[in-house]
Amino acid sequence: MSIATLESYIRCVPDFPKQGILFRDITPLLNQQLPATIDALANLLTDEEWSTIDAIVGIESRGFIFASALAYAKNKGFLVVRKPNKLPPPVHQVSYDLEYGQDRLEISSQFQPQRVLIVDDVLATGGTLNAACQLCSLAGHDIQQTMTLINLADLNQFLWQGRKPRTLFSYGA
């Protein structure tokens, strides 16, 4: 299935959740084309690149959908980056700035360092993905690549270790 066909399942909702925002609703895509979407995401990396990945890290919460499905499809481990106080100790944690405040992410410290792919649903300003990368590095993981379903490219210039995330759908810039 073509990327354009998959993209047609993303519903654009103007002025949601507030005036001036064009919300990209992925629920029709998940409902009707999840297997094709996971296949398309998997194809963003070459077989050689996949061979350098031990585990896929999903960022709470919608990143879990894509990361766990990719982990299953590619026979990789699955790790989670969660919001505060959702994982039992011991954990590594990183605080990061939001538009109006701060938040924190955590990852379990019980796993040996692995070569990882970090996956999230949407890359907007890059704050969450950057914090997840910092967190994985703090935990000793070797970040091979980052991946998102959607990149709102006009809102960020995100790079990790000089590399842009792989993305299925890019809007703006």
C-alpha cells in the first residue's frame, strides 16, 4: 500500500484541541490500516539497520502502539519510557521543559544496555523525543535511530547525534 493511501486515513480536525491547531487524528489509520502502517514504518530502516537494533523503545502512550508492534514484527525486545511514578523502582529519570512548565520521563534501570530504536507517534517541538533520547543514554542504551509516525517539521529541527528521525508522514517545512 502506498504512503499516500495510508495518509488518506489520517483525519484532519481543524481548531482542535484549540483554535488555530490542525489536529491529525490517527485513529482511523489505526483502526483500518494498522498492519500496513507497521509494515511501512518497518520499511523506513534497511535490513542492515534492523540488524543493529536489539530493542525498540516506546514513549508513553501512543508510542507504545507503534513500538510494540514493530518489536513483534521484527522480533526485537520492547522497552517503555513512561510518565512519572508508573514504573517500579529503580528507574532513571529526566526532567524536561514544556511550553508552560516541566514534565519528567522514566525508564527502568533493570535492563542491561542495548542498541535501541526510539519510537513515538508525533514529533512536534521535539521536547519529549529529546528527553527520551537523554533518558536512554543515561540508562546506557546505544541509540541507533529515532522514528515517528508523524513529524510536524515546521515546529522542530530535531536531530539526535546528527541524524533526523525516520518518519512516515511529514507536514510543514
